[in-house]
Amino acid sequence: MIAAMHIKKDIEIKNTTLAKSATYRNFPMVPRVVFGEDGFDQLGDILMPKRKSSEAPFIFLVDAVFEGRELENRIPSIFNDQIIFISADEEPKTTQVDALAERILTKFTELPSGIVGIGGGTLLDLAKAVSIVLTNKGGAAAYQGWDLVQNAAIYHVGIPTISGTGAEVSRTTVLLGPEKKLGINSDFTTFDQVILDPNLTKGVSKNQWFFTGMDCYIHCIESLNGTYLNAFSQSYGEKALELCEEIFLGDLCPSESRDKLMMASWHGGMSIAYSQVGVAHAMSYGLSYLLGARHGIGNCLVFQHLTEFYPEGVALFDKMRERHGIELPKGVCENLRDSDFDVMISVAMGMDPLWENALGKNWRETITPEKLRSIYMKI
Ligand code: NAD
Ligand code: ZN
């Protein structure tokens, strides 16, 4: 009973932050998911009943790393379907989403039957955002925020090819806009279908595997150590953390490791769905906004210096990094000007819910511009 009351209180705190009108958040989950090696080959059968007509294509947004590779031939494109290869070298932008939607609307007489995103967090987020902008006027930037999307998105499918972000399961798509880097958080953002095929992650480089994998690990640490924690988040977070320890410190064979990292990513994403991330993510947003640091590595660059907030989490992170011989860049903020630090600090301090989760309602007593500057200067 005491535990139940505790959970209720925590969830109410969360609700006042994110959804003022409801007592408990009624958030969507991915309704359909395939898991297993080569599950990708079921895609054609899955899409067939979703085809509205031969004139309404499926649009496959695919990470350019797969162009000319074997996977390209396995994409079940028929009729006037289109495969668009997109580089994941830069994180997705609102202008990029708008240009893609415009290109699709100009080329076809009918709205597509659906959008399929194949790639990492970058491609998954682009697929989610394009599916929203196709049915909502005014461009992607207008929907950055919480629950601003009016109309249901078109059918959209997510197929991750690298594991860790939890973008396959989340109700957000993180975009760099003209003024801010912020997600389109809405009930319409979540995928209608996900295919988890661990074999698709085979070609990922070791560094990228580690950085994106650590995104998952950091989701767990920030969720499990946050003030928003509740039994829902805890149960997913603990499972994901256990899997991360097996993957990054155990002796799994490669296929088991791929399977488990895919499930860790899923559980980590589920954990933060009903809680929030914390200090590393808030500060990493600042790094990413100013320097274009990618999400996974940006989180690692910050997290290594957060012993004061997450002592056990950082100690374990160091162990994992050493075990895999991963070197993080040094001197990243060395030559920045005062005005640059001000930009990063202002972006980071704007992430109120993340700080409140990390440190409670009085977070401003601990987190000052000077404090953040001193951490950024170590990076
Ligand atoms: P990514 O999509 O940025 O890709 C990282 C690199 O890995 C790229 O070079 C890509 O080409 C390569 N890659 C991907 N799959 C590969 C494969 N199978 N073989 C070889 N190379 C492969 O990576 P990410 O870390 O998954 O995503 C980061 C993005 O996710 C950021 O834009 C971040 O904002 C976003 N994100 C979104 C959410 C969400 O809930 N929506 C959560 C966390 C992060
Ligand atoms: Zn993250």
C-alpha cells in the first residue's frame, strides 16, 4: 500500500510537468512488433494489407550506409514505391523533414500508404517526423514541443539497424529546429509497427556500437536515479541495466550480444517513457546544439564527468569503456569562447523536466551557470 501511494505521488509529479489535463499519462505503445534474426524479410507481407492502392506508395527512408548493399535488394518495394537514401552523418533537422514531405507531396497524387524508416535513431526520427508532417500543415518546427500535433500521422514503420536510443519505442522524434533542438512529443509519433532484426546491426563499427549502446545505459542510470522513478519505469530500467552489464562486461557470443542490446534499447526506451532522463542528457543537448556532437558520443563526453551525480553509474561506465578500449576525445571545449559556454549553458538549463527528475524541484539550488561551466570545461 505504501509502495502504491509512493508510485501514485511520483506519477502525479510527472503528470503536472508533461500533461496537465490528465491524472495519469495515457501514453501509446508500439502496437505490433516482430523480433528475431532476419525478421526483416517479413516486411513485404506486413506492408501488403496496408497498401491503400497501387497509386499510394510506400516510402522507404533508408540510411545511406546501406546503399548498394545486400539489404537494398531485400527492401520489398513494388508499384511506385520509393527508396530514399539519407546520410545519418548529421542529426535530423526540421528543414530536412519539411523538404522530404514536400518532395513526396509533389511527386505523388495520393498520400503514401506509409513511411518505413530503416536505420539508427536518425532515420527512425526522420520517418516519424515525415509521417506527421504529411498530414499536419505548417512544417515540423511548429510541432516541436509536447502534444501539439493535431492530426494522426500516416502509417509508419521503424526498423532499427543499430541499438541503444530507444527511438524505436518512444513517442518522440528529436529534431534540430531553427531555434531549438527539441522533440515532437505526441501520441501520433509512436510507430505503428516495429521490426527488431538483430542481424541488421551486424555492420556497426565498434565505437558507434559503444556510443549508441551507452545511450541506453545512460537512459537506465538517469531513469533509475531520478525523482520521477516509479514501478513502471523501474521494472523496465532494471531489466535494461542488467542486459547492458551482460553485454558490455560479460562474455556473450556476438549473436546473443546483438539480440540482448536490441532488447536493452527497447526496455531503456520504455523506462524513460514513464519517467525522464537527467543530467547527462540535459548537458549533452547543449554540446549537440553548439558543436553538433552526436547524441551517443555527446552523452558519453558529459557522463564521464558526472561522478558527483551518478557515482556508481560513472564507475561502471569507466569499466565498460576500458574493457572495450574506447577513447573519448579530449579538449573538446578547450578553445571555446565565453559566449559559446553561455549558449550551451542556456540550452542545458532550459531542460527543466530533466533537471527536476535528476535533482528534484529545487534543482536550481545546485545547478547554476558556474556549475555547468565547470563541467563543460572538463570535456
Ligand atoms: P545514427 O542513426 O545517428 O547512426 C550512427 C551511425 O551509425 C551513422 O553513421 C550510421 O550510418 C551508422 N549505422 C547505423 N546502422 C548501421 C549498420 N547496421 N551498419 C553500419 N553503420 C550503421 O545513430 P543513433 O545513435 O541510433 O541515433 C542518434 C539519433 O537518435 C540522434 O539524432 C538522436 O537525437 C536520436 N535519438 C532519438 C530518440 C528518440 O526517442 N526519438 C532517443 C535518443 C536519441
Ligand atoms: Zn538518449
